[in-house]
Amino acid sequence: MAKIIRSQRARKARARSAPKTAGAKSKSNSKAKLFPKRAAKRPKTSKPKSLKPKSSRPWTSAEVREAFERFRKANPEPKGELEHLNPYTLLVAVVLSAQATDAGVNKATRALFEVADTPQKMLALGEEKLRDYIRTIGLYRNKAKNVIALSEKLIAAFGGEVPRTRAGIESLPGAGRKTANVVLNMAYGEHTMAVDTHVFRVGNRTGLAPGNTPLEVELGLEKVIPAEFMLHAHHWLILHGRYTCLARKPRCEVCLINDLCRWPEKAV
């Protein structure tokens, strides 16, 4: 009996020390097939093509003058596309245009400005009713608060008049540097350069005034554009970016300045 027990123990010991059987391997392989290890896939990311031209050669003063002479000849009196009645309604329209189209703003403000074309009338209208007029514009709730707040400040600090200084306009709720530049240029004839997405793109893509920020592009454009063109310069550049130098498919074949443009990917 003792021999039988010892024999059974020996067999168990040999079984424990023996390598895995083919059957075990097959079972392991089948599990691997059912549950394969997947390598973590990183999302494919592609860096957007830089708007800046590869060539660092800046425009010559003669080339800049030639470009703006062409713009002037094609459109001697360019106009901003935001509809307004006076400096106050222009200010309100520009504030409402943030992250919205001019066409969308115009659609909302035509009726609004019939009843509220001064800070006093806007306050009398009130924030709740103002929201009803501009409901179709993005971020309308926050913009309604800003319009009411800037109207209050205009009355309290500026006698109900839109200030004629950049610092004064920038002190108003919802108004930044671009807003100030638009109002100073369109309402008061100042030689300011308002840089929106269109002007930023044109300045970088053409190489006219490359910059990493709107302020860099603004200062670069003011430095190179002759004073005689500055009154209308930002309108020409906005319209050029909006209708010709498009973000996705620029219309290089009809561009007035395609021979001067530094963009290496221009299709001409």
C-alpha cells in the first residue's frame, strides 16, 4: 500500500515539473486569437499648413504700393459690410459681430436699430427685449449683457457719445482692440488697421506682414502700407480675404496681386 501511495505522489510530482502539453498550448493560442493584444493607436494628426510663405524675402516698398494701387483702382471707395446709422450703432454692430457673420448681424440689427439707435434707447429697451432681437446671433445672451453694460458706461463716463480714442473704446464691456480700430476708422476716419481672421490670413499668406498674433500683423501692416492708403486699407484686405484669398480654396486665378504674393502654393 505504501508503495502505491509513493508511486502516485511521484507521478504527480513529474506532472507538475513537466513542460506544458500541446493541448495547453493550443488552449492558450485560442485565447490569444479570441483576445488579441491591440497596440494603442495614436490618433493621426496633421499639422495645418503654415500660412507664412517659405521665402523670408519681404515685400519691397514698390511692391506694396503697386498692390494697394491695384486695390484702389478696382474699388476706390470700399465700405464695411456691417450696417449702422451712427457711431453708437456701429459700435454695437461690431460687438455683436464677434464669432458671427456680418450678414447675420445685419439681419438682426435692422429691426433693432429702428427702436434703439442711442445708448439711452437701448437701456429703455432693456436686456430681455434686446435678447429677442439678437437671438439669431451666436452668444446672444452674453452679447446682450455687454451691449447694455457698454450703453450704461457710455452715458456715465462719456456723456452718451462713443469715445474717439482706442483706450476709451477698449474700456467698454465687450469691446477690444479690433472693435476700437473698426470704430475709429469707420466712424472717425482714423488710419487704424483692424485685423480680423481675413486680414490675419492675407497678411501671413501673402507675406505682406507675417505675424503670429493679430497685433503683430496689425503693426506690420501699419509699418509697410503708405499713409495715403491707410484709410481704406483694412477694408481692401478684409474684402480680399473674404472673397478672393479664401481660407480653404483661395481664388488665385482672379487675384489682383497674385504676381506679388509670396505664398509658395498659389495656383497661377
